[in-house]
Amino acid sequence: MNARFGLPHPLLSFALFFVWLMLAGASAGYVVLGLLLAWILPLVTRGFWPDTPRIKKPWKLLPYTLKVILDIIIASLTVARLVLSFRRKPQPAFVCYPLTLTDPMGITMLASTISLTPGTVSADVSDDHRVLLIHAVDVSDDQELIEDIHDRYEKALLEVFQ
Amino acid sequence: MKSNTLILRTAALAIMPLQLMFSVFLLLRGHDEPGGGFIGGLVAASAFVLYAFSFGVGSTRKLLRVSPKDLLAVGLLFGLASTIPSLLAGEAMLTAMWWQLPLPGEGYLKLSTVLVFDIGVYLAVLGTLMTFVIGLMES
Amino acid sequence: MTLAIELGISILLIIGGVFALIGAIGLARLPDFYTRLHGPTKATTIGVGSIALASFAYFAGANASYDLIELLIMVFLFMTAPISANFLAKAAMHLKVKTTDNTRGQPWDQ
Amino acid sequence: MIEIALKVTIALIALAVVLNVYRLIRGPDATDRVLALDTLYINAIALILLLDIQLDTRLYLESALLIAVMGFIGTVALAKYLKRGSVIE
């Protein structure tokens, strides 16, 4: 495809077009305009994004998203129980999580997932992008938490990005 | 201090195009519903501000391509240009003029001097805010 | 609107309100900043998400208008909430905000 | 039925806002206050959505999205300010 006028980020273009339809509705003029914008915006801003996301298998994101949505609902219930239980004091902890993902987009998605799922908020990424600092609100075994996150989320994300 | 902004950078990648889309949407629906050039320009400026947070001032200047002051000037010119059709038609200045172009399918593409004026406001607001922000960054 | 849809919307609304309130209670009574961070990121986000869903269902059911802006609000909130939480945690670590006594592990300071 | 649910929800959110304001005033750290502000704007979005249902109009939806966009930028700017002492380096 022609490098100057092609689609530098087809996924981004698709997402933009979808968002435009969500905003404006599907009348004829707006659809044409949305297609134009979805084509032009990535083209104009291309080259200013140093780290282009490389999503290899986008279709694998769908089951992942569904799983995360389920976990978010469970997460809220966990937080609710924690907040409303007056008797027990929670046992917070900082946990260092060793990353196997290398893609920046993947790390960001993993961090966001961790923040939205039960009892954990990702606080920081180390400078060499190898370790993620997680604050867990109520955890008794660090190793168990690390393995849990690895099995539930990171494996699925590794499949998407590699 | 070079800080580690990996998460903000990738988030800005995802959020900024969304904001630009939203700003164009607000600009275009401004005729008879809430929205318009001013708030559209504000959202567009916020997108560039987010970019500036994560990538610094130099790349923001490059992303804008033109100096923000030029944007401001072009916006004012657009505002001025929107007065010309009504003057040519012998009406009072800034009287709204409307054209309707039939589209394939049903519906009309509504063109008006109001839209031109709105685009002017959009560019002027974007230019003003970016002049502020870039000035603050570089001071 | 049928009774089932009305019931569904009402339940979504109440769930949303309860979760938003739980987030606020968490913000008000948990012991230190890092634990307080958990309430707003999870409970409040899902509460508002639920209310947005209820609003979408209401307008779809009441006058069959399928604007998807509510869903966009939801997506946007779910995208941004973890990022603001991450940023606030970083700022707190930089300012060396106190943790509760029984916290295991150490925050970093980069 | 929706009307009752709506009133109850508005009351719940209002209570949540009061608790947020309590945290906003009480502090103790600047980050707590920023967190309280962050939660406040999210609750404001909820109130706008509820107002939309109450008045049976879709006029205010864009403003809800607008608050979401601007509030996020504001929180990021405040957090950056707390961390760095300046908003942009």
C-alpha cells in the first residue's frame, strides 16, 4: 500500500470510525465524514508516535475483554466487602511483579487491568520496564498474587502481542 | 529529571485521537444543538495538552506543524471571511447565509456562514490555548 | 416500556448508586492513601458505568433513540480511571505519603 | 418504578458527594485531596446522567462526556504538579 496515503494504523482507524459512529449516529453525511476523519487523523499524526503498538492478534482481545469485565464486577464486590466490614483490619502490601511482557501497549493494558480487578492497583513501572509495583489492599501471600496475575491476565496478553 | 511515563504515553496514544474526534463532532453539531466552535477548540486543545504532558513541548510543536499564533490568526481570518457572503448579498454584516447541497441517499449537506465562523472560533480557541500552554512550558 | 425493562433499569440505577456510595465510603474511612485509592478506582467507576448503562437502556426503551454516547462515556471512564490512579500513586510515592503500620513491602521512590 | 429508583439513586450519589467533600476538606495529604476531586467529577457525571433521565432529554449527554475528558486532564495535571513541582518539564 502507498506509504504516504495508506493507513498507517488500520486498527486505530477502525477504532476512530467506530467511535465516530457512536458519537454521531449513522446518517449518510456523518458516515462519509467519519470515514474521512478516520483516514486523515492517523495519517496526519503519524510519525509523532515513537512507540507504535504492535497488536498481532487483535481478535484475541475480545475474550480477554469479556474476562476482564467479569473480573471488574467481582472486584467491586470485593471492595464493597472490604469497605463495609468494620471488624477486620485489611492487610495491605506492596508487591513487586516481574513482567514478561515487553511491548509498552501490553504493559499499559496489563497495568490498567490490574488496577481494575480485585484488590490491586498498579502503582509504578520500573525504569527498565521489567518490574511492576502493585499495591494490594488485602493480601496474605505475595507469591500467590503474582502467580494469579500471571496465569489470569499476562498469559492472555502475551498471546495477543507476540 | 527524566521520569518514566510509559503508561501515560501509551494512554495518550489511545485517548488523544478520541478527543480530536470528539472535538470535531462538537464543532459540527453546534448549529442547533449544544456544542460549537468554542468547546470544540477547548477539547482539541486538551488533546494537545495531554500530548504535551507525555511527550514534552518539542514534539507538541512538531505535531501542531504551524505556530499556535498562526492558528489564532487563521481563526480570526475565518471569522472575517464568514461575513463576506452576507455583505455581497447586501444584508447586514454577519447575517447567516445557508446553502443546502443534496446528498446521495436522503438528507442535505448544510453549509452556512455560521459553520465558517464556528471553524474560525475553533481555530482561534485552539491557537490561544496552545500559545498559553507552550509559553508556560518554555518559560 | 415493558415491566421487565423498567425493572432492569431500576436495578441498574440502584446498583450504580450503591457502588458510587461504596467508593465514597471507602474514600472516607479506609486507613491510608494507598488503600483509599482502591475505592474510587473500582467501585465508583463501575457505579457510574452502571448508571450510564441504565441511561442507555432507558433512552433505547423509552423513545428508541440509540445514541451510543453513554457507552462512550463508560469506555472513557474505564480507560482513564486506572491511569489517574497510577499517576496519583506515583505522586504519593514521590511525596512519601505515610502508609498504615501493617503494610508489608516498601513503596519505591524514583 | 423508575422514578422511585431514580430518586433513591440521586440520594445515594448526593451522599457519596458529601463523603467526598469530607475527604477533600479533611486531607491529610495533597494527594488525598486530588483523589477526592477526581471522585467528585466522576460523581458529577453520574448526576448529569441521572438528570438526563429525570428530565427525559438528551441535551446534557455531551456535557457529561466533556466533564469526563476535562476531568481526566485535570487530574493528570494535578498529579504531575504534585510530583514534579511543575506541570510540564
